[in-house]
Amino acid sequence: MFRKTLTPRISELNGARHIGHYVIPVWLEEGYIEIIKLVNPELNWETETTLFLVNMNIDYIREMNLGKDVEVVTGIKKIGKTSLVLDQKIFQGGELCARGASTFVNFQHSTKKTTTFPPAFLEKLKEHMMED
């Protein structure tokens, strides 16, 4: 599991003076980049296989405001042969404010298809499984 602290910016406020809905996917990306680094430490996008985001669902639970940092918690919920599902949570002031579930596939560029995870990658990924 990974934890990342972010500081909300004035530009992320909406007309109601809350953090805008459009900001949450960006913050979730800040969290899942650590998972991508497990299989692509240099973030080299010229590799033969890459984790591709194919689905993201977000539950907006509480409003978030300027003035308090947020914490993005990211872990792996499920690992399949060619895909994985992340469970992500955003907290502010100790309160759960948003939750995301993102599905990634292991994509092979030469074939334009998904491919199975190599055993070494699977071992790295399993170390970051979320506990229920």
C-alpha cells in the first residue's frame, strides 16, 4: 500500500469553494503512479509492455476544502492474469472524502493486445495487496 500527501491549490477550487470534482482523478493518478513504477521503475513509455488504465470509478463522499492536506492511499485489490484493480481512498482531516477503483491491463504494444504479467512483476504487485 502506498500513501501520498498532497496540498490542495487555489486553482483546484470550484465555484462553491470546494475542491472540484475534476481534481479527484488527478489526485488518484498521483497515487497510482507508484503502482506503475513497480513494473516500470523509470517510467519509460518506450517499453514493450505498459500498464494501461481502462476503467476508473469514483465515489465522492465528502467535500474537500483548501487549507488542509489530503492523503491518497493506494493499494491493489485484485490481480488477474492480464489486469489488476486498484483501491484508492482520499482522506482530508482523517475523514474519507473520495474513493476510487481503477482497472489496469498489461498492454503489449507490438500486438496491441493484453498480455499476462511476468512472474517477477506478479511478485512485486502481490506485495501491495490491500487487506479487507
